[in-house]
Amino acid sequence: MNNPLSQSWEPYFWNFQEECISVTHLRNQQGKAWEKCLENVRKNPFYQKKLNHFLPRQNILHHIEEIPFTTKQDLRNHYPYGMLNIPLDQVVETHTSSGSSGQATLVAYSKQDLKLWADLIARGLTASGIRPGQILHNAYGYGLFTGGLGFQYGAQLIGAMVHPISGCDLEKQIRLIQELGSQVLLCTPSCAMSLASTAIKLGLEPQHLGIQVGIFGGESYSLGFQKKLEEIWGIKVWNTYGLSEVIGPGVAHECPLGSGLHINEDHFYPEVINCKTGLVLGEGEMGELVLSAITKQAMPVLRYRTGDRVRMSCAPCKCGRTLARLTEIRGRYQDHFNIGFKRFHPYEIESILYQAKEVGGSYQLILPKNEMESLRIQVELMPGLNPKEFQVYFKDSEKEIEAALHHYGIDNFTLEWKAFGELPLNLGKAKRISS
Ligand SMILES: [Zn+2]
């Protein structure tokens, strides 16, 4: 039988005309969407004030940099309904952030927004080889989190079957994967690793559970971590990107040829800025991603500062899609931590650790409390490897990791090797840093 999942590299399109639109047409379409959006948002007192000095003009795309940014604090200040751009009785769904780091923020959808959301997620799932009739184990959180319902809407639009697993017990999830014959796993990358640990603890091999494809997002992960997930599960893993303040998942999804994540820029206008000066950077430079949801009705945020460190490319892609790509997503600026006067980021440490062929599983960083203490890096080995033997048999890998960490600028650290599955498991987003 011809199984589309085995051909998931094929540059298959959900909507060829939209995804492979000529760049001239795309810019023209973005310009029109911006004009309409700017006219619409002036109904809202927040944007009315924000756009007070920004006058409508020709060639709008040349003047986007003059529009002030929108920040998470703006959304907090106007919680719950202050950022709405349609009457409340036209809102059909809302989600909120957890509020764990301050006042929660709300995202709202009109009927039209929900249609758009499903359509954009269907683009990404189709690019990853998802077809009608396939069985999806959706372990993204349902409820207030946008992941669960977003992927469900997109997958159902394609005609795939979705099991709304949400954050249920890991052992139960393994049983359900087997009993229900799931072929596609949707969850955060750290949850995928925890599911693999759980399967092994149950005496099962993740490769034999029937999963063929993983679509993992909701937290940033390095290419090395992605490769380990592919190896441990024996599947193809695709990265996906989104954030609730803009729409949820469905902002960008990995290219079938692995050339980065194509941004749905006909709906989310992307810019990369210097996070200190706020100035727009040149193509390919590392900076903060700024997104404008120019076609959303209920809450069209303009120039929203995502806090994510990215590189973007507008170069043509061999898969045929003309939409710009995020060629790197290196986690949040706010995840930086200090040791003395130096700043470090978990993403860089993860990239170093997961280069080693023996490293797999999870990791966590325990920050030093004072100058006398060192940074403790606890990291799991691949399934079946014994940490006690690591220092004897895998000395070369350990030396390479140590050299790379020194080169990154970390002077004082301790590597603590753990067996696969020894570190805490998690259902949602991993907590990589503790103090
Ligand atoms: Zn591509």
C-alpha cells in the first residue's frame, strides 16, 4: 500500500496558489492587508492612541518600521477584552496564557479567525505528510492553551482522525498509542522525550509503537535534540512554531526539505529586529522576531515583540514555497541566565550537549548560588547506556563537550551523567533551569 507518511519529504501543498505565490503578488497582498488592518484597528482605543502619529500613505510596506511595537505588557494592561477589535458578541473562542509570570493575556477569535487558524495549520500538517484518514495522537494541552484545539482544527480540516489526548498520564498515553493505532505524535519535544522514557520503562521500544511522524513545537529545541528524537523514536520529526498572542500554533512550520520553517507571511508579517535598538536587521541576521497578524479580525496585534531569537531568510526555497523561512529559532531572550558578568543561553548548551552520539534524553541546568559553586549540567545518555561506564568508555565525547563548553565561555561547570529517563518527566514545556 502506498503510505504517504513514508513519502513525507514530498513538497506537497495544502494550497499551492497561496504557498507558492509570486513574491510580487505576495508583497502586493501584504500591502493591501496592512492598509485594511490599519484602518480597522483604529476602532480600538489602544491602537487609536498608538497610531496617532502614523498617517495612511502609499507603499505602506516601506513605512512599517514607523509603527510602534506591541508588547506582552500591552496585552496584560488591556486584559481581558481591551485589545478586541470586534464587538464582544462576535467573539466565538478565547484562550489565555497561564499567567505564571504575571497577569495573564487573552487571545480571541472570530468565526473567520478560527477558519483561518485551521487552514494555516492544515498547510503545515500537509507539508509534513499528514493526509486524510491518518490517526493523530494529539498530546498538546487542551483548555486554555492554544496547542490542543489548534492542531485538532487543522487536522480535522484535512480529514485526519484526532485523539484529543491533552496532558493525560504518560503511561496511559503509551497504552492509547498502541490500542488506537496512532501514526502521528503531536506534542512538545520534551514531552516526546518523556513518552519515550515511559515506553522504555514499560519494557517497550518506542520504535515499535507504530508512530511514524512527530510534529513537535511549543518550545524551542536544537537540531541535535531533534535528531535524537528521530533516533530514539525511529521517526521523522518536524518542527512547528507559533505563539498564543499572535494566533497559537500555525505561524510557521518546517519545510518538507528541512530548509527552515516557512512563515505564513501572507497573514503574519515578519520582521527581525535588534532587541536593544528596535531597528530592523538585514536578512539572515540573528535578532528578535516581530510579528503582525494583519488579517485577524478579533485581535490583530501589530508589530508584536515575540521575544524569540531567530534568523530569517527570504531566499527562494527548493520545495517551491515562496514564503520566508525561519532558518533558526534559538529560544527566548528572557531565558538567558547570568554567571558572574557573563550571559548564557540554554539553547547553546543544548546544542553542544546533543552533538555527542551518546547523549540523549532530557537535561537540566542547576545554576550556582555563589562564586564557589559551579554550573551543574545534568544530562541523560541514550537508552541502554550506563552513566557509571560513561567516564570509562566515552571519555572522548566528554572531552569534546567540555572543550566546547569552555569555548562558549563557561569556565566552571560539572557534567553529571544520568541514565535515560532518570531526570523528571514532563507533559508540557520542560523547565530547563533551576537554582
Ligand atoms: Zn521549503
